[in-house]
Amino acid sequence: MKAIFGYGFFSVCSDGFFLQDIIFEYRDEDLEYYVILKDEDVKKEELRNLRNNMQKSLDEEKVIVNGARAFPNVLGVEVGFAGSKYRPYIRYLIGFKVSLRHGENFYRDIYEPTIAEYDYTVTWVLPPTAVVLKADVNVPYHVNNGNIISLYVRRGTHLPGFEEIIFQIP
């Protein structure tokens, strides 16, 4: 099974709740997931393993919002197919809550440096009244409507292990 594309949709609510919806698409020539999903017990075990592995990965990151450590948690895992039994996907819902403030807010994520193994997009939607002041996300990005950040990461991109978004809430 080979990862072929990823999507990250990150929403930040004005009450400080961060919801991350992450989808990984795969090419599965051997139909590994097709077989796994046909057996309910095997599927449950796979979902448990995926959840545990993602949580372990999240626990290794250091997420800091406004100087306070945040602890992202896997809220749910789903597996399915994107139009073909050769195209499985894995979807993770991840959440955490922090205190946002009027004025400048700082989001930082520190993780192990890596090389992107596949292309992916990420879209951040900040609260409607928020304004992005600065973003260091390791690739070019575009800000829409003042509060939406869109970026595209190509396979092979060196990711140095640090991301930061600074935004203002009036």
C-alpha cells in the first residue's frame, strides 16, 4: 500500500477548539484494505491500531498555543474507499482546546524533521474575525479572506520540524 495524497482541514473555533480533519489516500494494488474491511473483527483491530499509532505520533509533537502546551487527541478514525477498492483512505479527526485571546495569538507545532513522502494540501480556517499576521509553514501559502490559509506540499519537500501561525482576533 502506497500513500498517494493527503488532505488536512484545520478549523479553529473562536472558543479555542481546534478540529483537524486529516485524510490520507492510498494506492493498494494488493487489496490489503479491501480484505481487512471485509472482516469486522479485523477492521476493528485495524482501527484501534491506526488510532493508537496516530495518537503516539501526536504525543511526540509539541503543540504550543499562546505559550501553553496543547495536547491533541484522536477523536475518531475511519477507513473506506475513494471510488475503487484499489484506492483506500484513512481519515482522522483530531481535536484539542486552548485559550485564545483578543489580540495576537501564536500557534506553534514542533515535530521531528522529515521529508514529505507524498503531495498534500492543508487548509486552516481561523475564526471569522481573525486575521493572519504571519505564517511559517515551510512552503508558499495563500491567505484568503484574511482568516483562511491554504498551502500545498510536494513530495520530497524537506520539512524542518517547525510551523508557526500568528493571527489576531479583534
